[in-house]
Amino acid sequence: MSAPTVRLRPLSAPRPPTVFGAGRAAPAGPLSGAPGVPAAAGGAVVSPDPALSWGAPTVTGAFPGPTGTSLPHGEPDNRYPAFGRDRVPGGRTRPRMAAAAACLVLGLGLIGGAVTGSWLTADPARAGAAGAFATAGALWHSIPVDRLFPPTVQGRGAGPGGADRTWTRIAVAPDGGCANAFDPLLAKALAPVGCERLLRATYTDATQTYVTTVGMLFTKADATAMGSLAARFQREGLDRRTDLVPRLYPAKGTVAAAFGDRQRAAWTVSVLTEAPVVVYAVTGWADGRSVDAPAPAADALRAGASSAAAQAGLGNEAQGLADRVERGLRTTAGAATETPS
């Protein structure tokens, strides 16, 4: 048999098909060699490209299976039954079925990616908030007393007219339960969040004119319960009722030794929502004088307030000290949360 004659293609002839794979031309129409398909030039029948058949060897990594591994060489993917149906002779899948399958895979991938993305962006924030909440709730037994109740507290601008204040700690109560720490109705209002631990310390101002007990009630509640309690206090004004007043810690051997319920002049109660803690403060005169009508610190701080507590600046004492102790708690909780375990 003589060798075939090689002829050059004229310059005006159509461009050859795009080449892909291992030097094979991409079919431009129906598969050659299939029933009803004409033979190629020269009378030879062209068989389907082996690389396009269903049973062709799979290139490693080209089409990972559900577990991320390539399908076995020469084996159809029976794990996706729909992909193995509706084929035309010669092993090729119908173009519409292949396109639909590709769209389905692409769509599922986009949906899965969106869901995964939302988890990745939402979960860390929720986990971080939950971690900070739990960390704050454990501070009562992991942080030294001097961090929660510093021996000296500076209150710049905390006094009447923006005057500075300095408070000195004169006593720290042993940590314990909440029995007898609150008026009965206040204890009832706080009951839904429980009492894990109660910490208290008593301070006096630089002139020893006033005495203030500041307390931290560490509750057993979760963030939802704390949020509900805070909303109730605000909605019903529970932090302003004179029958819902915390009690002073009457430390023996100090100027607060004789303080009882009648010596309370101003108070404040703050229900935190980012920590299972209720912070409060209650103030009275250091000389032990009784008060007929204690005033909420918020009312005593109002311009033009005429109550004895307001005129004496006792609202500033209670609110100023409570604010700074609460601020210290938040700072300590934040630092404890960021510190690697």
C-alpha cells in the first residue's frame, strides 16, 4: 500500500477545529460512527473519541466524588444515578441532561456556599458573645477582690457640678448568698434570675461625710433571662420604687456599723445584659441620720431636684461609685475573655 499523499490546505479554507485533550479535535456536531452519521472523508468510519465515553479513565482530581476523592478509573459514578441515564448510543450523555446536571451542581454549590458563609460569619460572633457572658459570670471566684472592689476609686467629675470624688474602701463583706441583702419586694423581683453569689463592699468619701455600699449580684441566668429582667426594670420603673431598695452592709468597727434600712438615702440598680450580673449601690450619711424618703439616684441627679438626698449630692455618690465599679467589671471581663486559656 502506497503512503497517502499530503496536500496543503489553501489559505482561504476554513480554520481547523479547536484542539483539546491529547491532540484530538473537538467534535463539532453529532458523534461520528453513531447510527445515521455519515462517514468521514475517504470512506473511513470514525469511532467516538474514547475520552468522551462514560467508561473512559478518569483523570485524578478532575471530578472529585462526595468524599473529595476521584472516581475509580473506568467506573461510572453510580452514586449519582440520574447521571447514568438517558444516554445516546456511543456512551455520550444527552447535552441537555448534562447541562441540567451541571446547573444543579452549580446551584447546590452556591446555596451551600451561602449557607456555609452565613455560618462562618454568624457563629463566631454568637460564640464570642456567649463566651464573654460565661467569663463574666465566673469572675466572682477567679478575680481578686481588689480588682472588683479597688481600695481606692477615683471619680473625676462624679460629684455635684462636675466636682471630682475619691472613695476609699472601708469594708468587704464575705461572699455568700442574697439572704437579707434586699428589701423583700426587690428580692422577689430579682428571683427569676437566681442568686449565684453576692459580693459587697462599703466605701466612704474623702471627707467621710457619706457611706456607700456597692454590690454585685452574680446570677444563675442566661443572656435571655437577663435581657428580660432588664426590660422589666425599665418598663415598670422597678429601679425607682422606694420599696425595692438594696440594703447597706453595716460593717462592724466602721462608720457604717450602725446603718440600717432607715439610713438609706439614695440608691441605684443596674441589670446588665452582657453579663449575668446586677450592680447596685446605696448611700447614706456617715453620721447615721435616718431618712424618711430615700430617692433613686437618677431622680436626685435631675436639675432642680429638691429632696434632701439631691441637695446633699447623695445621688452623685451612689451613681458615681456604681458606674465606676460597673465599668471596672466590664473591663475585667473583657480582658479575661481576650486572654488565651
